[in-house]
Amino acid sequence: MPNTKTALSLPDRWGLKAPFGAIHHVALVTNDMKKTVAFYRDVLGAEVAMNHRLPGGDGRRHYFITVAPNTVFAFFETPEALLPPYQPPIQPKSGRTLDHIAFFVENDAALEAWYARLQGKVDNLSEIKNLQGMVRAFFFSDPNGIVLEVMAETEAGLNLPSLDDPDPAY
């Protein structure tokens, strides 16, 4: 029987318990590491934290790129990869299991600053949207068609936990 006393149960900003202290990395695929690095470094201001070639002699790259404190995107380069085309976020879809990745900023001023910074520099930039009165957010895509979101809480806030599904999955 596992020792549950050693498992982490850390509260987040809303007081909800989580089993882990943070996400270290999200593993993603690119078919063009130079374009991917240029986007995250030059457009978003990220840093390359690690870069190396994968074993096997085929020259494939594996890079860690910072996206938040203690969190990286771990890109695996496969030049022959056929990446799925861009699909708008939060819409019914198939063929892509990852819908989008959201970054949280501290307030509405930061959200507006990011929106201004990304104008003309990213593909598929949406308008800033008020999502259910809880957050303001906008979406865009990286060079690999991965949808990214920048979001900030409204004054109403997320008010988590918010458990109003009439037929919950638990």
C-alpha cells in the first residue's frame, strides 16, 4: 500500500489542494526548432534553458524553453513531422488532443500590455474576450499551430471552487 503521508497536498492561490508543487515541463513537437526558438525567445521573451541532440545519431534536437517560473516547454524536433493545422480554441474538434495552454498574468494591465506587445507578431491573435465574467483572455498560436492563451482574472474572479455541473463526473 502506498504511503500517502508523503504525497504532496499543496494549496494553490484559491486554497485548492494539488498533488504537485508545479508543472516542470510540457513536451511538444516542432518540425522547425529555429523558428520555434525565435518565436519563444524574440516574441515572448523566453530563454533557452537546455539544448542538446537526442541519442540515436539522427540529429534530432530537444530544447527546454522557459515559459513561466520553473516551467518549460520541452520541444522535440522532428523535421518530417506533419503538424496538425491551427484550430481555434474552445471549439469542438478532433484530431488534436491538446486544445490550448493558458498563461496567467497578474492583472488586467498586464493582459493589455501583452496584447499590445503581440500585435502584428503572432498568428491567429483573437480579440480580448470576457469569459463568463471570471477572466479576460486572448488567444494566439505559435509557429507549430499550438494555441496559447493569456488570461487575467476580472474583479469578479474565478471564485474557485465553482462546482455547478448538474451531472458531475464524480
